[in-house]
Amino acid sequence: MKCNLENTRIFIRTGSTDLRKASSGLSAIVVEEMELDIYADSIFLFCNKSKQLIKCLKWDKTGFWLAQKRLEKAKWPWPMSEKAVTEISEEQLKLFLHGIDFWKAHTELKYKSIT
């Protein structure tokens, strides 16, 4: 699936989600728990407890898109923080979908002098 992500915000619901839910159940999570506008130009990502399945929800002005991907051997690098929602960039989404754990990127160092 290819889609234009220009001006699209991408949100991850941290922690695990019961992915037996379909678009209506996941929409309720976006509105009630994530406190976001389900009809905004946004993509919402959810992951199950085993970190092997993700679902992607998007409103396209005529209805909801619901896509999922299950990993057969690996696990998704999914954040389990206390924060209910995290926004990521398009570049981070691309890294994530290729299995790269950008959450563990090197910390930026700021030096003032060389010793």
C-alpha cells in the first residue's frame, strides 16, 4: 500500500492493545484514551501484547482504512512507556517498518571543547 504522508501526523499508542478490535473499537481508543481527533489527517498505530502484530488506522474522508502486519519470527520495537501516545515522523515510521529500533538511537552529545 502506498499513500501520500505529506501533512499527515503519525501517532503510536504505546503499550499493548487488544487487536481483536476492528476500526470502530480502535477509533474509540483514539478518541477516548489517546484524546485525538480520529478524523484529522493522521495515522494511528497499535501493537498487540506479543509485539508481533501491528494495526494501522486512517480516516480518508470516505471511510476508515485498517491495515495490519504480523511478523512471523521477529518482534516490533514497540515503546511500552507510561505515556499513552507518542508522535513519530514519516522517517521514523519508515525505519520502524523495516525493523529498525529508532527508540534506541544514540544519544546526541554536545561538547564545548576538546580535551
